[in-house]
Amino acid sequence: MVSFPEILERATRGPIMSSKDFDIKVFIPKVREVVEKYKIRYDPGTPCPADDDLADRIYQAALDLYADVGTYVIDTERVIQFSREEIEDAVYEAPKEAYFGEGPDRCVFKGRKADDSEIPHCHVGSGTDTTEDVALKMVEAYGRISKAKTVSIPSVTSFGPLKSSAGSPVETLAGISMMRTGREGLRRAGRPGMGIINHMSSCAQGVSTIAASNPQFGARQSDGWLIAPHAELKIDHSSLNQVAYLTSWGANLGQEAGPIMGGYAGGPEGTAVVTTAYCFHGILVARAIYHLTYPVHMNYVCSTTPDMLYVVSTSSQAVSRNVGVPYYALGYAAAGSATKQYFYEAAAYLLAIQSSGIGIEDVHPNKAVVTNGALPIDSEFTCSFGHGMVGITRKEADQIIKRLMETYLSGIKNPPRGRILTECYDILTMRPDDELRRTYDEAIRELRGLGIRFK
Amino acid sequence: MTGDDTLKEIEEAIVRGNKERSAQLVEESLSRVDPLSIIQGGMMPAMEKIGDRFSCGEIYLPELLMAAEAWDGAMKLLKPKMLEAGESIGNIGTVVIGTVQTDVHEIGKNIVATLLSTAGFEVHDLGVDISASKFIGKAEEVDADIIAASAIMTTTMTYQRDILEHLMASGLRDKYIVLVGGGVVNQKWADEIGADGYGETAVEGVRVAKELLSRRGGG
């Protein structure tokens, strides 16, 4: 595989181009070209296609795209380019397993296949904005879910009375504080070795991430750090600095990519290709050994509409069939937490990704924009679903998704707000109130009626 | 070909994002149709159509950008003619837009800038990673009506508040309409920091900009 120093060399020696030219003259035309060349089509009547040939064509289109487009470096205004052979070598050499955590809590996260009967990797938690007063309790509640293998800890954007801003010293303090909180929460849950794999959700900048990643504050090599590109296929020095530091330490690096459906990638077909191409960027530039994807709809800012389910399902199939790296997806529900619509949207998204051969994570309520909007019951739902639906095929999933969509699509534009953690949980015991428990039980009963199994 | 036919063809060429064809048609029609009629009768209906199709998800950003490019190409031909004739194009308002300090996300901001521009605003796009003082400095320089600030992360949205606080500190708060938007921004945050408007989507942002401007007496 092309080495990281060689990546940095190309970042400073590659072709010079303005960001706008990269978007307009290179990226957009190439996406359109490969969508046509490989005859990739979106059928709104099949949100979760069981079509291996389509998945493989999306993979080939993504290869063509990335070999022609590469990754744009914002700070140097240059393009890191790769040959098709270099990309294929990287795919071949990329680890197909990632190990997280320590001691009895250590786990392996493997690539899966579509329609297979392996239990998916169940990742819980959320990097949603959370207030400091409940963050510890949230992590502890996540850690107590025994089926969960790895965890995301919340993003806290304050340090006492100080509000954090990207690049400010308060961000560094908030990052360090949250690192300690994450470790302590898992210790209190009886799972001190559990891998936290969304570092550093409280830090936007490389400098604060690196500072908070110092082992003296609790970070471990066996955790995971998510390196975010900029849409689409761009990276900056802040992220490359994180990669430089973490590869020097030998820590687990992951990629988190959220292509925008309706943005430069165009419609669902182009977005499926671009989502797949991010896997190559992740392996080569972000040095990722695990991959989180979260394509999102530009107008609805959620990922449970039929076109978004098509995007995540087909791109996941393309990756699981052809790359095989540890790969999971995060969905955004339009509905707020503690509503039945949330559980319906979450079920549709989880059906699409689990059957398509990747790992699962909690679908985030309220498009993840509401402070304290994520609930531990979302994680219970995810894990119970993941274990109950072992062996679900894409064909079965597609049928259930269509029935689910009949119940929630009309609520996407004006979704219910729901209730936040402090409105529906006893924070001392971290137990949901009776109303939420009733809502949850009802949703589970109705979902069982549609053929969904929970365990 | 009648003037109406020509305008219809210009409209279609822009809707299709055909920059060369729209420029050719504009050039040919200049001997028969005055520039303002070309804009009002052919180009603006095209962008209205594009805006509608974009907002209901029939087309996406690439098609929007191509139409905007065709619009720009046509305007380059028309502007000198209008200046010669002493005519004013007339915009409905002036907007200074950018992504806040330390935030380099640009897609959402670019979409809003494009939609504002094609809706008739004069748009000054400052790009990304823009400090509060740069937003305000540019707004003062171009005598803007609106400052529009995008932030995509919880840790960068605080810089939207900075813009409002800088405006207050310099006694300019009432001079500008301040709009905020971006991935994690919501109405609650906009209210909390005292912004004048918020758009969950780009289309909504443009609607809010128009509404606030007309309430103020502009546009």
C-alpha cells in the first residue's frame, strides 16, 4: 500500500487546483460519467436491492471515480492522486478485522457479507451534543448493554460555565474532560476495557484531539479515532495531523464519511458511488482500519427516506462484497427520541444495513441536532434488533422496509419532536419513565407484527 | 422567430444548464430584444423553475450549478449592454455569506449562495473559516443588508454568536439582518443567540432571507 509519508508527499506535490475547480470541473462530471458508464439506476420501489451485479457495478464505478479524482487537500490546494492499481492494492492489503478494547471487553470487528448469518458488530452510543451533567450517566448506561461491543461517547461542548469553540483552549479542556468521563462511565458499568471508537467527538480540531488523546487522560491505542473528510473527497491539515500523530502511536484509525445526497454527488446513484469511493480514501489517506459511513439527505437532513436507504444499502453491499473491511453505518431519523416514528425509522435503516452486510450503530433521533436528544433505549433497540435479525436477507428486508415506510414517510417533513433525556428518564437510576416504556413496548409489538425479531 | 420564442429558448437552455447555447441565444437576440426583457422574460423564469425543481428534489446541486453557470454566462453578455444604455439590473438585496471561523465545510453555504444569487440577491461569498470581524468588515464595505453565517459543528456554531456580539459591540446590530444555518444549527440556537432568521435547508434559508428583507422594507 502507498505509505503515509508518500501520501504527504503527494499532498504537497500533486496537481494544483482550486477547490471550486475540483468540485465543478473534476468531481461532478466524473461522477455523472461513471453513473452512466456503469448504468447505475435507482428504483424508488426497491430501497434495499438484492442485486449483486448492481453492487459490483457501483464498486467498479467508485474505483474509476477515485482513480480519476483522488483526494483534494484544502490547505495545499493540491490533489493526492492514485492509480487504479494502487487503489486495488490498498483494498487487497487493508485489514479485514479490527480489534478494540482490552481484557475481557476486547472484541473483534470483522467485515461481513450481505445476507449472511453472522451477528453484526453492534456499536452503541452517540456523539450527539450532550450536557456535562448527564454525560457520565449516558456512558455508563451504554456500557451496561451487554450485547454492545464498542461505544461512542457523547460530544460535550462546555467545560463548566465555559462554552467550547473549535480550536479554542476550552475545546481542549472539554476533550480531556470527556476522555476521562468516557473511561469512568465504562468503569462504573463494569466494562473498563470497552473500546471507545469515536474519539474525539468533543473536539473538531486536530490540536485539541491530539491533546485529549494523550494516554495520561485515559486514551488507549485499542480505542478508535474517527478521521473526517470534507464533502466531497477533501481533507485538511487538521485531519492529516491527527493521522500523523495516531499512526505514530499505533492507534486504531477509522474514517467517518457523510456524503451529501443531492450535493455535488447528485442523486442517489451518484451518492452511492461516492459513498463507496470514500472507502478507498479512508484506507489510503485516513489510514483507516475501520469505516463509518453516514450519507445524509441534503433537504431532509435525515437518512430514512427511500433514496437514502438505497444509497446506504447499495454502497454497503459494494463494500462488503468487494472490500470486506470493518464497516458500519449511522442513520439519522427525522423523528425525535421517545416517539414511535423514531423506532420505525430506526428499524427501516437497521434492516437496510444489516441485510447489506455491515455493522450497525444506533440510529440518531432528531437528525442528531438536539442536545440530550439521544437515549440509552435507542441502543437497547439497536442491539436487540441486531441479534434478533441474524440471517435477514436483503429481499426480506426490502419487503419490511416498504411496509415500514408507509407508516413514517408522511412524517418526515414535519416529524414529532419527541422528548429529550431529561424529560423521559430518571437521571439517578437511568431508567425510562412509564410513558417511554409504554411507547417502546408498543413499537416493539407492532414491529414484531411486521416480521421483525428482537432478542 | 418571435421575441417570445427566443425568450422561451433562452429559458430552456438555462434550465438545461447549457451555457454555450444560452450565451449564443442571448447574443443573437440582443439585436431584437432589450437586455432587461431577456432577463425578466427568459432568464428569471428559468431560475424560478430550477429553484422549484431543486426544492422538491427533482434535481440536485450539479444541475443547479450548471444552470447558475449558464445564468452567469448570459449576464456577462448583458451587463455591458445595460450599462451602455444606463439601465440598472437591480438586485433585491445584498448578502455577505460565509462559513464561520475554524469551519471549512462549504457545500451547504455554496448552495445557499447560489440560490440567493439566482433569486436576485447580490451575493458576496467570503468562503470558509471566516472570522466575525471579516463578516462585518465586508458587510460594511458593500453596504450589505444581510449577513449569512454557516456552521456545521457544535463546536463551530458558537462563532455565529460571535458575529452577533461583535455587531452589538460595534453598534451595528440593527443595521444587518443576521441569518444562521448549517448541519447542527436549529431554531432554538438561532433564538438563543439572537439571530434574525434560520433556515433548516438552503431553500428555506432563501425564503427567510426574502421574508425578513421585505419586512424591513427592502426587496
